[in-house]
Amino acid sequence: MNISQSQLLVSKRRMKRRVKKKMGAKSRCNHCSGAFKGSDEIETCLMCGREKDHVCSNCLFAPDEKQEKKRA
């Protein structure tokens, strides 16, 4: 099958790509990196239900100075 250049259906216009905005410095859960829901007294995570300052040995995103050291 012979196809000439004039018969090709190719869009030559450039498409503008949407630039993703970077998220602000919002606080995230140390345990699951979820967002917090605010209430009057306690802020809890939407995904796991833990408090904002929760730190345990299973926390994935806890700062090093707050994390408990595991010993063999």
C-alpha cells in the first residue's frame, strides 16, 4: 500500500504540557505519609488514625533523632 506525505494524518502542532505544582511544606504523618485532619484538640491522620506527633519503631518517615534505635 503506497501512502504519500499528503495523506498522512499527523498532528504537527506542539501540545503544551501542564506543569505540576509542587506541594507546600504541609506536615505529613510519620507512619504512613498521610494527610492530617484537624479538629479542636487533636490532629489525626486520615489514613492510619495516629496522632500528629506519633513516633514508633514501625514509622517509615520519622526523623532520625526521634526514632527509637533497634538493638540486636
